[in-house]
Amino acid sequence: MLPKTVKISKIIDENPSVKTFYFSHNLKSKPGQFVMLWLPDIDQKPFSISSDDGENFGLTVFKRGPLTEKLFTLKVGDRAGSTGPFGTCYSILPNRHYIMVAGGYGAAPLSFLSTKICELPGVTIDFIVGARSKDLLLFEDRLKLIPHLKIHATTDDGSAGRKGRVTDVLEELLKNATSKPLVVTCGPELMEKAVLDLCNKYDSDCELSIERQMKCGFGICGQCAVDDLGLCMCIDGPVVNRALANRIFELGKYHRDKAGNKINY
Ligand SMILES: Cc1cc2nc3c(=O)[nH]c(=O)nc-3n(C[C@H](O)[C@H](O)[C@H](O)COP(=O)(O)OP(=O)(O)OC[C@H]3O[C@@H](n4cnc5c(N)ncnc54)[C@H](O)[C@@H]3O)c2cc1C
Ligand code: FES
């Protein structure tokens, strides 16, 4: 778990505010886990792993503040600090039908999960990916190459796929399911809460990835503790199952800023 400096081996522009950075390092990670990425004199922040082939790992990053703005200026050959992998991962199970529900950069860790499970016997995947509009849909091209995976794209404005929300498609799939699927989700918290509510309604197994502000990444600082269980999402999460998610009081209601103040959704 010692910090390492890792070299950028490739950068892909996904859309104007999202890039995927590949780092040459054998991370030995599992889908759902994250790394703490450090840029000297700026900060360190958590990022979900979007791919890991044993030689390079990828992080798909949305540009939003000091660290990600600086990261967007880096070039192939530049280095960053990385610690991890940390946290819990999604279940990797044979003979299971997965329904994946992704919003925004949540498509990245779920596409990593898809590449891991698609070769297992008896696995099929319905992958629901949503965005506000066509140009913001992430990973559609990469997902098309994954065997046994069917994509259901949704956009708020109807510019690609079906007009509407990812949860509209999820409800149809859950209603018509012939076997018990495993629903896995990653994206904005209110979307994840809506997914959880549907899984409760249809009594479906479910795994969610919960994002909280993180400082250390391994259970020391308490920054990522959730009310009212006090569990740290960097070690007991970010991936939690339905039973645990239902016990997290603050889920879908509020999170905390860097100073610990409650921010209502
Ligand atoms: C487990 C985990 C996995 C993540 N994976 C990814 C990923 O794959 N790709 C990606 O782009 N980002 C991811 N993030 C979020 C990423 O860590 C933040 O975007 C990061 O803080 C950006 O740093 P910054 O300095 O650029 O902006 P900051 O100044 O830190 O943040 C800009 C704004 O975003 C808010 N914010 C930052 N982090 C969070 C958070 N965790 N929860 C709620 N609001 C927050 C801040 O309050 C602020 O308003 C993940 C976070 C967690 C906890
Ligand atoms: S980030 Fe420090 S305890 Fe979770």
C-alpha cells in the first residue's frame, strides 16, 4: 500500500469534460475498487478504476476542481502518485444475469466489471447507460465489443437511445425478469437511490457504489463515515449490497463537504 509514482501511457478524450488516463502499472485491482491519485502541491483524491489488464490501469475522470483541472494538463509520459487499490468490489459470479445501471462516469467501473464477468459461464448482461444527451454518453463503443452484453442507452433529450431515465428501463427489465438478476449501479447518488428503491420493490439483489469525500482512503481520518452507522466508505465501501445500503440513513438525503457540513441533495 505504499504510494507509487505511475507513468501516463495513454490518454483518451471521452467528451469535452471527461478523459480516460491509462497508467503503466500492474495494479492488481478488482472492479469497484478505487485508487487515491496524488498530484504534488495540489491534493490527493479517490478515483474508481475503469480498467486493469495487468500492465496498465485506467481512470476515467470528470474535470471539476483543482486536482482534475491539473490532471487534464498532463501528457503521456508525465507521472502522478497513486496508492491503492482500496475498498470493496462488485460480486463476480458465474451463471448470473447482471443488470448494470450507469450514469455519468459510473459507466467506467461497470465496463471494467463487464470485461471481467463476460467470459464466465452463464453470464449475461443488460447494460443501461444514461446521460443528458448523446455527446455525454460514455463508453458506448467499448461496451459494444463485450460479448453477452446488450446496451440500453437513454438520454434526457432523446438525442440517442430512448428518451427518459435509466430507471424506466430498469423497471421494465425487473418486471419481466425470469430469473433473479443482480443489479449493480454506479452514478449520481439520487439515481443510485432510485435504483435501490426499485430493487427493494422487486426484491432484487443489488450492489451500489457510494461516493463520499475521502482524505486518507484507508480508514484513518473518518472523513467518509456515513450516518448513522459510522462505517467508512473507503473500507466498508464504496461498493455496498442492498441490505447495507438500506441501513445508510443519509443515502439519497445528504452528504458532507470537506469541512464535514451536511449538503442536502
Ligand atoms: C470512491 C470514489 C470514486 C470516485 N471515482 C471517480 C471517478 O472514477 N471519476 C471522477 O471523475 N471522479 C471520481 N470520484 C470523485 C473525485 O474524487 C472528485 O471528483 C475529486 O474530488 C475531484 O477533485 P478536484 O480537486 O478536481 O475537485 P474538488 O474541488 O475536490 O471538487 C469539486 C466539487 O465536487 C464536489 N465533490 C468532490 N468529491 C466529491 C465526492 N466524493 N462526493 C461528493 N461531492 C464531491 C466538491 O464538494 C466540489 O463541490 C470518486 C470519488 C469517490 C469517493
Ligand atoms: S477517507 Fe479516511 S477514513 Fe475513509
